[in-house]
Amino acid sequence: MIFSLIFLAAALFVYLYFIEPAYQDEQVMKSKQISQQSFLDNESSVIKHVKNLIDTYHGQLQIQEAVSMALPSEEDEAGALAQVYGLIQESGLQLQAVSVADNVSVVQSQSAGAANNFETKLQKSLSSVVIQLKTSGSYEEFKGFLSKLETNIRIFDLKTLNIQSALLTQQNKAAQVATTTQDFYSFDLSIATYYQNQ
């Protein structure tokens, strides 16, 4: 019996001085691990949220760049003329004359009320530049030009169009015979392009 009491006392001593402190240390380690894992999860969530915000911001920059290409922040008449000239060349039309005029009309929605007034202050007004063109070529070439003009990144509106039939005399160098082509037209048109007022 004394032996079992000594054994019980020894077991209690080992439990109190070795097992209990080790168990407490393990609980402290587990709580630290749980808190660190929670901190890591929170930080990962914050980092993911920041990355999403940065991606959204970059997406908005790309949208802003696309809008700036469609509606430049300045007149950029030279850029508009270069684009129109390139489209004419691609279509196979012959450019005969070109002129450019600023159109003073401002495109802006006018609204009433304080909230709408605040919104209109945030909106930029638009002005236009009108390009007068005289070209010649076949009807198919002109249709191709209009298709390219319609799908161009910069916005162009066809304002006026006058089509006249024109006879083109060509000489066949091999036979030296004069022939006339029926599918040849003269196109007099005006195109408006827009830009943002600062």
C-alpha cells in the first residue's frame, strides 16, 4: 500500500511539474499559432482587396485611354486628318480637296436642379471639328471608306454628302482605245469629329 502511495505521489509530482507545464506551453503555442494564422488570413484578405482595387484602377485607366482616343482632350486636327487620309488611301479613293473648320457648337446636356447641376460640372463639354472632303472613285470604294470610318477608334460623323456621277476616260495602252467607266463618282462630304473641352 505504501508502494502505491509512493507511486501515486510520484505520478502526481510528474503531472504537476512536467506534464501540466508542458500542456500549458502547448496551449500557449496553439493560441499563438491560431492568432498568427488569423492575422495571416486577414492580411491575405487585405492584400487581395488591394490587388483588386489596383486592377480596377488599371482597368479604369485603360477605359480612360480608349475614351481619350475616341474623344481627344484637344482638337488634334492633324491626327484627325491623318486618320481620314489613311482611311481614304485604304479604300482606294482619290483625294481631290480637303479643308478643316472649327465648329463652335458645344455639345453638353443642360439640366436643372442642384444635383444635376453638380453632375454637369463634372461632365466635360464637347466641341467638334468639321472636315470637308472631295474625293472620287467607285461606289464600292466609297462604301468601304464609310465602313472604315464607322469602325474607326476616333468618332467621326458624316454630316453632309453629295454624290455626282463622273465619267472617267481611260486609255488602254495596249490597244490605244479610249473607254469610259460608268462606276465612277465624285463625292463631296463633310465629316465632324469631336474633342473634349478642358
